[in-house]
Amino acid sequence: MDAVEQFWHRVSSPVPELPAAVLLTALAVAALVVLSPVLWRPARGVVTLAHEGAHGLVALLTGRRLAGIRLHSDTSGLTVSAGRPTGLGMVLTCAAGYLGPGLFGLAAAALLAAGYAAGLLWALLGLLALLLVQIRNWFGLWSVLATGAVVFAVTWWLPPAGQAAFAAVGTWFLLLAAPKTVLELQRSRRHRAAPDSDADQLARLTHLPGALWVGVLFLVDLGALLLGGWWLLG
């Protein structure tokens, strides 16, 4: 019981507010990763984790049966769920992918702004554990385990201030990466490189143009970035 109480105290105790200089440095680091072609490609795998995890989470919340998740080395992924092929549940499941990273980042910004950096990191570990049992290929398994190992190492060895700084970089990364992936989606659609993209599936499900769905996804992710940034810096 003592160990459980110590763990809960560690997770639930807020850390001192991060100085603006640290938050701005974290923003700069995250922006460098998102804008650098060399750094973006490996880092994009983290966005794919959030993307496919969001598909899976919303599928379960809307009553669909999750059949498995695959993550690929080219940073693509696939989430398979069973249920009605049409309807609100399918629409929400399909839309969740490109909204997931931004909304996860927004939730992370709320926790970080409240001082719960350790709680945020342990919540992330919990989500990764849930995602792990749904992975259906070796590369996906390795990706989830590697990400979890990094997060666990941060929670175990870094002091509270270091954990908060790491969480700030990760939060900014998700907030910045989310709208970029939507722009990449539209670029792929324009070159007909993604004929079965989430936006095109949404178009078939709702009879609304795929470009309209791209705009909606981008505006939501941009809103998450602005609101999350306000919470962190305001």
C-alpha cells in the first residue's frame, strides 16, 4: 500500500509552472522536428501512433468491434474495425484519425498547464499499453514498445522539471504535427496518391466533398494548436 500511495502522490502532485523560456524552447525544438525533412520522417511515426490509436479508441466508444491495428515503416497505418459500414459511428471513427494527434495534444496541454506532467506521461503509458494489445504486426509492436520505453525512462530517471520539459516538447510536437499531416493529406489527394484516404472515405460516407472534409480536419487541428498554445503560454 505504501508503494501505491507513493506512486499516486508522484503522479498526482503538480510540478511548479514551467518558465516561459522553457516552454518557448520546447516549442522551438518541436517546430524544428516538424519542419526538418530529416527529422520529420522518423518522428512522423509518433503521429501515426496517435492517428491509429484515435481510430481505434473512437471505434470502441461508438460500439464497433476493434479487429486490430497495423503500423508500417513508411509511417502509414491501418485500423480495422467491424460494425455497420455506414452511419454516425463509422463517420466518427473515420474522422478521428487526423483529429487524434491534435486533440491528444490539446488534452496534454491542459494537463501540462495544470502542472500534471508526471500524470500526463503515465497516462500516455497507459494508452500505449492499451494500444499494444491491438497491434497486429511486428513493426507496430516494436514502435509501441520503443515509444513506451522512452516515456518510461523519462518518468523513472528524470526529475519533475525534466519530465515537464519532455512533456512540453511532446505536447508542442503533437499540436504542430496535426495540421501538417492534414496538409500532407491534401497534397497526396491532389496528386492522386491517396485515392482511399480518410477524407475520401468520409466523402463517400456523407456525400460531402473530400476537400470539405480536409478543410474541417485542418480547422479543428489548427484550433487545437491555437487553444493549446494559449493554455501553455497564457
